[in-house]
Amino acid sequence: MSRFIDRFENHALHGVLAKTIATVNELMVREGNQSNAIIELERVKQVSLAFKDALDNCDPNLVYIGYLDSIQNNHLNNVLGYLNNYRNDRNISHLHTANNQLDGCLTSMANILMPKFPNDIDGIRESIVSFRRSASQHLRHTEEEFKKIESVRSQLEQGLSQVASTVETQKSRLDTAIAEFQQQFSQAEDSRRQQFSNAEEERRKEYDQHVEEQTNEYDLLQKDREEHFKAETRTYDYRSRTIIKRF
């Protein structure tokens, strides 16, 4: 509930006013046909009830609490005291003084804002207080729900942040793994290419060496055959000449 409503409803003036009205009713019953006293008491009751109606139908947010303090301390407490004095000794002057004190209340009552036709608006102050009480409770509940939502939102943001961090970490690890795999593949490819090149070079050298060896062997064999052919030719020529000489 609003603190302005609290301070208005808990003001001691309401209790003093209720005691004043109760005391007036008691004295009016006791005095019966005492016309002078009844006139004074009726005026006290009329002003007190008018003041009560004003308080019941005003807007607590529009009431300056200093007016209530002034009415209670400077006037209404004195009115109740004079009524009690009249109860004790029935001196009519006490009632006169009580009504004089109420004149001061009327001056302060004029400073309290209220509807122009309070009798046509039943319980307007209660409706306003009830509305503001409900609005205050609704606002409080709304604030509590908002805090809960804020807490959930904060948890979600924290969870999303953790998920994003985890995803970023996994992505970094995956990028690193891919880079390492590509590096290893490139290194292995270079190694295989170098091995193949070395093997090809070795096979070429072996082939060239084998060709050279075969060529050399062939040349030697050809040379031997030529020498053998020449030797055979010389031998044949010699024998031929020998045979010819014989004949």
C-alpha cells in the first residue's frame, strides 16, 4: 500500500473524531429535553459528522497531513476535553467553548480537497484507497514477475554465452585439427612425391647403366667376332693360296 494512504488512515485524528461523536451521542441521550444543551450538542455532532464525511470521501493523496495534525492538536482534542468536562459538571459554557473550537476545525476543513457532492458518491475514498491498494499490489507483483523474468533472461544469456564459448572453442579445435591434417597430408604428399622422384631417378640411372653395360658387351662381342672373322679369312686365304700353288 502507498505510504501516503498509510499515514492518512493511521492518523490519530480518526480515533479522536470517533470518540467525539460517541461522546456527543451519549450526552444527547442523557440530556433528553435540555434544549440549550441539545442545541449545542447537535451542532457539535453536525460538524463532527461533516468532518468525518469529508475524511471518508477525500483522496488521501491530496491531503496535507499538517492540516490533520492541526485539527487534532489545536481543536478536536480540546473539543473532546470540553465534552468530558460537561459530562462531569453540566456547565453549559463547556459546550459553548467546544463549539468555538469547532469553528477552527471548519477553517481547516476547507483546506481538505473533496468532491463537491460527497453525499452523492458513496464511499469514494474507500474506492480510491481500494483501487490504489490493488494497483500497488499489482505493481508489486508485476515487479516480482519482472525480476523473475530478468533472472531467467540473465540465466539464458549466461547459458547462451557458455554455449557460444563452447562452440567457439570446438570450432577453434576443429580448425586446428583441419590445419594439422592438411599440413600432415601436404608433408606426406611431398614425401611421396620425393620418394617417387628418387625412385624414378634411381630406375633411370639403373636403366642407363644397364644399357651402357649391354652396349659395351655388344661392342666387345662384335669386336671379337670381327677379329675372329678376320682370322678365319686370313686362314682361308692362306689355305687357298697353298692349294693353288700345289696345282
